[in-house]
Amino acid sequence: MQEAVLHPPRTLLEVFKMLPEGTCAEIVDNSLYMSPSPTLNHQSAIGGLFSKIYSHVLKKKLGKAFVAPLDVYLSKTNVFQPDVVFVSTQNESILKRDGIYGAPDLVIEILSAGTKKLDLTKKKDAYEKAGVKEYWVVDPETSEAIGFQLVKGKYQEFKRQQNKVSSLLLKRTFKF
């Protein structure tokens, strides 16, 4: 249940926090973006990846894995709902009741026609700046997956492949 607001919202973050639970919305560079429900191909890719990653993380006791929608607060001007998120046991202090406050260890974004440009530019830059160690983008239409690893504060592409994500952090390949 949302807390009652005693004053009109003054910041975009306050507006964001007033949205109904489950709203597909993100703050990207202090602009609010809302999107319709994902396509079937998008959801199929998420489901396949998340179920395998979740099982692996649970079995190996590596930390916690989550699937969208879940708010990741990278800063006051960047709040995202990544499709799949992994937070290592060592980093679990960033997990709060209402979301993740800080950089997850691994983020996977499934590209959509409406969000592809954001995922590959502004969001990628924000993940890099926040210190997300590993970032993957998956195109459900072409089945291409591209992996980026944070090296000295900058993303370097380390893998481009079809129908699978080969995570360096999780030391495993996950087919979708």
C-alpha cells in the first residue's frame, strides 16, 4: 500500500513512487518512460532465461535472481525495471523491500521495438556508470545476445551469440 502524500509531488522520483504497483514505467535520465505490455517473444525469452538463471543461482547459493517488474534505483534520475537481474550474496545489502538500491551484479534486457534504442544507449550508459559488472541485451526477434563486461569502469563487448547468454559472473551458459 502506498503512503499518503501530504504535498503534491515535487520531483519525478516522487511522481514515479506514486504510480500503481506493477506499472511498466522507468525513469531514464530524469524522463518518465511508460510502455505497453511486452510481446509474446519478449516474454518467452524472459521466461526461458529467468527460470534457468534462478535455478542455477538458487542451487549454487550465489545470491538472488529477479524478473521484471522490479524497480532498480541506480540514482535519483535513473530507475529501471530490467527484465532479469542478479544480485550476488556479497551485494545483498542493496536489496530493500520496495526494490534494489544500487548496481546489481548482472542485468539482462530483452529488447523491444519501443525500448531498443534506450536499452542500447542511455540505459547501457547508466548501468555502466552505476557499476553493473555484466550487462546483456537479447533481441527476441533475431535471437542474438550481446554481452558487455565492466572493465576499468567501461563496458567492453565480450560475447555475441545466438540463442544463449554465457555469463562470466555466473560461470554458465543459459539457452533461451
